[in-house]
Amino acid sequence: MRVTRGVLGIAGLGLLAAGARLLFVATPRGTPAEVALWLGGALVAHDLLFAPLVLLAGLALRRLPGRRTVRAGLLVAGSATLVALPILLRPGAPRNPTALPLDYPSNLALLLAAVALATATVTLAGRRGPTTDEHSH
């Protein structure tokens, strides 16, 4: 396990160095500042919005049957929404329309519906209990 962690750590540092090199060498002037601003906003969104909402949802759902599945569904839905928010909230047309050619509001709605359906399916399947096949083993 220690060797695996070391290899993964070294690989991660290598990828971080490659990304930093690309950020500072191969991007237009001002991009590092824009990236720093975006990362700061992501940190603030996580610490001041997402994490407290997750904790509050956990408290609110603590007595609900199937709460683990519901919490997982909420985490996936919240994470997807946070990733999509910058694209959804950015005013005007993107600088490069070919970089974001999809209909993000509709696709986010479809994704959230799929997560809700999967969460409901797994929750209801868990309420029914084990199948007869599981008893035969």
C-alpha cells in the first residue's frame, strides 16, 4: 500500500508540474490570474455553500429509510450542478462557441432527472429487501 501511494503521489506531482508549466508557458497572458480567481471561487463555493448544504441534508435525512442512497444522490446532483454553474451563469455568448456547443441547461436537467430516477430506484429496491436468489447462497 505504501508503494502504491508513493507511485500515485509522484505521478500526481508530475501531472501537477505539467499542468503548471502549460498554465504559465502555453496560455495567453492573464490566464493564470483567471485560473486563480476561478479556483478561489470554487473553494468559496465548496466551503461556504456545498459543504454546509451537505451537512444540513445529512441532518435532515438522518431518520429517513434509505438515507444513504438519498444522500449519495444529493451529492452527485449537487456536484454536477456546481460544475455546470459557471457555464450556466456566464452572461453572453462564449468567446469560443465551439468549445461549449451543447445545451447545458437542458443537459443538466436531464442529468438531474437521471440521478433522481436512479436514486429512487435504488432506494425502493433496498426497501423490498433481498431477493430470493440472495437467500439461496
